[in-house]
Amino acid sequence: MHHITEPFCRAAFFSERVVDTMPDTAYATTGKFSLTDAAAARISAMLQGEAEGSFFRVAVNGGGCSGFQYEFSIDSTRHEDDLEFNSHGVGVVIDEMSLELVDQAELDFVQDLMGAYFAVNNPNATASCGCGTSFSV
């Protein structure tokens, strides 16, 4: 696994336990996670230069100034607790524990004067840090 090193200020695995029910949002057995068109396009472009079987992973780790922080990476190793969410034809993998903290969230890719970055619109977050890389629930 390698971490995404492209610049971004704010932000945040594939499984057989996936049910693709809608073209823009897919439901796994335990939750929901979706992508905007911009995030799907950016992830798709990032994966084009990666090895066969690589995928985009969203994880939540303890830390950051608000308690939890998002982590984005390109990975090629799937774990038993990984769930895949397909949105706009792009798969994103999230482990079950992280999904508890980002259930119903949407990943966006933003390009503005601050730069280009992934941003998570997370309805579970009760507070976040100034740059949006960490949050609390």
C-alpha cells in the first residue's frame, strides 16, 4: 500500500459483500458511501497508472487535532473486513470499522484557490479542524 502524496489540504478496500443498487451510490451490507462526479473522475485517473488490481482505500484513523483523521491511499491488498462501494463506475474500499465513522458520507474532489484535495462530507462529524483533515463524532 502506498499513501497518496499529491497535495491536498482536507480529506479522509474491495470485497465480495457488495450490492450495487444505484448508478451514483452503492450500498454495502452495512452502510452507504458515495462519490461526487469530481471524486470519481479523479480516482479513476489516479488508478490508471497503477498495477492491475489496485484500488482506492478510504480509512479513518485515530489522531488529528479533532480525534479522528481521514486517510486515502492506493492499495492492492484486500482484508476480510473490507467493503466496496461503487459510485459513478468507480470502486472505493472501506474497512468495517472506518465505515462506522463515515457511513452516509460523500467523498468529493475539490479544486479551488487552496489547492486540489479530497474532502469528505460526513454527516457523522460533529466538529472538524480548520483544514478539515480531522473530525470528531
